[in-house]
Amino acid sequence: MKQIYIVGAGGAAKEIFLLIKEINFANQVYDFKGFIDVKPQKFLSIGNVKHEVYNELDFLKKCNEVSIVFGLGDVDRLKKIVETYRLKENFAFPNIIHPSVYIDDSFSLGMGNVISAQCVLTVDTSLSSFNYINRGVHLGHDCIIGSYNVINPCAVISGGVNIGDENLIGTNSTVLQYLKIGTKNKIGAGAVVTKDVQNNGRLIGVPAKKITQ
């Protein structure tokens, strides 16, 4: 079994702990060792079990040759934190994929991605690296997804959509077919994107419109 640690100690980290647990129910793959965080807390309780939380600075100095998964839903911090860990040559960044997810042979995948339960990924779709694809997300045919994106539960990305890096796609939102989403955008929950989106935008509503605040 591979020793694995989760970076983060909040809600997203707890969700990924559950994902690892469900993977191990199907096939014993990972030996979960604990959480890593910058905040000084000794334990993270999940149910009635306390799990150790390691101080990030100490962990980075001492630990090698383990697997790391990022339990972070904050796209504003995700890339910077990932880059800190990638400086360590002996860390592995496996793709953490729920057993219920069907992966077609035509699907292309980088590293460090999290793909949660009940996701649907169809034909000729690609993910680069360090994306967090939450529960029930649908990715249509010929989608191209960059890196460091967070796609929240039950979002629907229609066929042929091209998404750049560091975007947040909100819960139950929809991106219509063959659109392009640039970099560092935030699309609100329930929004329906009907036009291309450039960079650094905040969009809400049906149809989705850019807001400034």
C-alpha cells in the first residue's frame, strides 16, 4: 500500500479522506497517514476518530517518498501550495479517482487530479493536473481542462468546452457546448454560461453575466 497524506484540514480535505476510504473499500491501495496544514492543530476529528495533523514546515523538512493529495477548494491558493510541494523531488502526486467513475481509453489525464464519486467523463476528454472534480460533475465529449481548477458538485460541462487554469466552476452550474473559459474565473452556483469567458471574471445568473465587485 502507498503511504498518502492530504494537504489541508478543512471540509475539502475531509471529503478527500472519504474518497480515499471508498477507494480502499474496493481495493486496498492507500495507507492514509494524516493531514498536513499550516495551522497548529493536533488532530482533525472525523466521526469519532481523531486523525493527526502535521505541521507543514516540519513535514516538508522531514518527509520523503510518500504520496500527496491536495484537499483544497480554494483556487486562489491551490497553485502556489502545489508548487511548494513539487519542489520536493521524492513526492508522488497520484490521480485519486473514485471506483464509480468510468474512464474511457480515450481519456487523457495528467497528475494529482481528484475525481469524486458519480462523475461522468465521456469520450476524448482531457484533464491536465491538480484539478479537483467534485461529486456528480459531468464532462462532455472533447472537453479540454487545464490545471488547478475546482469544479464543484453537479456542474455540467458540455461537449467541446475548453477551460484554462485556476478557475472555480460553481455547484450546479452549466457551461454550454464549444465555449472557451480562460484563466482565473469564478462562475457562481447555478449559473449558465452561454458565451466565451476571458480571464479574471466573476459570473453569476442565467444566462451568466460578468459582475464587478
